[in-house]
Amino acid sequence: MSASSRVRTGRRLPAWATSFGTQILLGLIAGVLLGVIARALPAAADGNPNWLAGTVTTIGTSYVALLTVSVIPLVFTAIVSSIANLRQVANAARLAVRTLLWFALTALIAVVIGIVIGLIVQPGAHTSIDAASAAAPASSGSWWAFLTGLVPQNFLALGAKTTVTDGVAATVLNFNVLQLLVIAVAIGIAALKVGEKAQPFLDFNAALLAIVQKVLWWIIRLAPIGTAALIAKAVATYGWNALGQLGWFTVSIYLGLALVFLVVYPVLIRVHGLSVRRFYSGVWPATQLGFVSRSSIGTLPLTERVTERNLGVPRDYASFAVPLGSTTKMDGCAAIYPAVAAIFVAQFYGVHLSVTDYLLIVVVAVIGSAATAGTTGATVMLTLTLSTLGLPLAGVGLLLAVEPILDMGRTAVNVTGQALVPVIVAKREGILDENLYNADRGGDPFADDSDATEAIAGEATATEREQQRVPAGV
């Protein structure tokens, strides 16, 4: 067989048919079909979900667990390596401050949109939900919890929660990303202060980061399967029955999410002279995974990867900004949702909100997401807003019926915003790699991975790092 015939045999399908984007789209379509089938099948004899619903639930949960388990080594090694590469803590502090300011600015825009939509649509006045559905939440957010939550309880910020069901105890481990950030920053700064003696540790950390990134790449390649299972689980489990009673509320939330996602973010991108199409094509793998997984933390490894490899944000900065955003940057969960939901609860109970109350909603949305860090979630954020306004916390129970349906859209917007702000800050600081940002990915989820591994391993010289990532005067 000639060489030319071998080449023709090896390209049986066009590039678009084998691209990662097409695989994700096919996964979404397959997931919807599987979910519809699973919902139509009868439940098991013991009352548990049928075999198909159970299968997609297990696969989807396992995929999110694979991503989540990589968060601790990824965040720790990436931040330590980031600080070691920057070599100047002052620069990192400046980038951190500007990142937080942009987190606050975009949250301010989002919460104002949420308030305006709530006042126009009046979701609480157009609902048939029964007041008996009201129930106090199991947990709530507080400012004091945020302050105490900054103090690490152990080296890896691990925690455990034990629940007893039918006499059987089950213990689940969890972790606090904000505490992990504090630990990694402290160790990174300490390693720099120690000097030459800490170099073996920094070399080991760089090598470990390269290994973690490679394993993460393998996990990401399974995203089409995970996407299919997660969307199938959503369709099979949640359905749309609750939309009748809370239809206007659901429309209000998704209208606010759409305005932020399709109007606010594109405007900010264009104002900074960047391509809107390139941004969304670059961030899309993380956005769609956030939608189906409903977990910013679970999506964190992928969000950080697309921010670096697709959007051109320097790794030294992205490895700090994206994990920070995963706990404190939530335009969907911490801005739009609590604003509309608080107005809904006030209208449902007939409580008049003054101008001061609306200003409090803005304040809580802009800085309040930090108070729920480590236990982030829209419900916890809503309890913080309601308690600040003096509204009944039992109103949270009114909205739980559509919580999963809303959470998909909220998380997608959260994840997109967590990638957007580092892009904006990097652009304003002159450290954004616009060639990588505008690169043609040709259907692949990321740019060529070979150079990424070399950079992670620290093979770039100090001079190259200074020129490419930290310009003079930053």
C-alpha cells in the first residue's frame, strides 16, 4: 500500500466529525435522549430509580468526582508554582486586588439586572405555589462563618461530614478551596523567603504539577461521556413538573442569566478590544460542563485549563485567579438569583422593600459571596440575603422545587465569569497572550498540549517568564 493511500485511509471522517466540540454536542443530544427514555421507564420494584436512571447517575457522579479529586493537588501545586515563578509577591498582590475589583464590578452589574427584572416581572405576584411549601433551610451563610472559615483546620483544608440513614452511617470528605488558597499562598511565600534551600521543593512541586495536569488532560477527554450522563440524569430526575407553579420565577432567573451571558460579558470583551467569538469558543468546554454538572468546584480544573490554554491568560496568574473565582465569583448564584429570589419572597409574604433594602441586596451580592466560600451555593447565599433584609428564611423552601433546573444555568454563568475576569485583568495588565487567545483550535478543545507540559515543568528560563508573563512595572 502506498503512502498516499495510507493517508487517505487514515482520514475517513472530516475534522469536524472528530472534534471535541462535536463530541460534546453529541454527548448533550445523547444525554437528552437517554434522560427521556429513563424518565419513561418504570421505577424499580423497591422504589429506587430504574436501571437506566441509576446507570447515568452513577457515571455522571463518578465523572464529577474525578474532576473534583484533582482540585486539591492542582490548586496547591499551581499556586505554589505561580508564586515561585512570579518571584515578586507585590506583583501577585496587585493582580489579586485588581481581580477582586473586577469580581465586584461584574457582580454589581449582575445584581442590578436581577433587581430590575424582579421589579418588572413581579415573580412573587404570579405564582400558585402553596405557602405550606415554605421550610427553613438546613444551613445558612453568615459573615462570621466567612472570617472563621479563612483559618485552615488542617494541612489540606479537609473536612468530613457523617450522616446516618436507616441506622447506616456514611462519612463524606470535603474540602474548603478558600482555606486551600491560604495554605498554598503561605507555603509559596515561605519557600521564596527560605531561598536556595527550598529549590528542591519547588522543583518537586513543578514536576508534580506537570503530572497532575497530564492526568487532568486524560479526565477532560472523557468529558463527552460525562456530559451525556449528567444531562441524562438531569432530565430523568428533575423533569419540568414544578415549572407550572414557579414559571415566572424561572423565566426571571433565566432572563437575567441570559442578559449577563449574552450582553454584559460580550460588551466587556469588546470594550477591551477582544473577540467575543474567540472568548466563547475558548471557554465553551468549561461552560457546558458547568451547566450539566452544576458544580463550579467540580468544573474548576477545566475552567483553569481553558483560561490558560484557550484564552491566553498566563499560568502564574490563572492558577491563582480561577480558584479564587470558584469560591467568590458567582454572578449567577450570588448576584442574579438572590436578588430575584429575595424580591419573590418579599412579594409572596407581602413585605414592602424600601430603597435601603435594595441597596442591601446590592451590598450582599457584591461582597457577600465571600461569606459563603467553602459552602458556596445559591441556597446559602439566599439565606444570607434574606437574613440581612429581615425576610423569613422559610421562604427558601418555596423555591426548592425548581432549584436543580435553575442551578444548571446559574453554574454555567458562574464558570464563564470565572474565566472572563482573568482575561480582562490580563489584557489590562498587558500580560494576555493574544496570539493564543485568537489561535484557531481547529475543533480541538485546547491548543497544542506539548508546550504546556514544558512550561509547567519550569523549563522556560527566568528571562522568558519575565518577558512573557510579568512585564516591567506590573
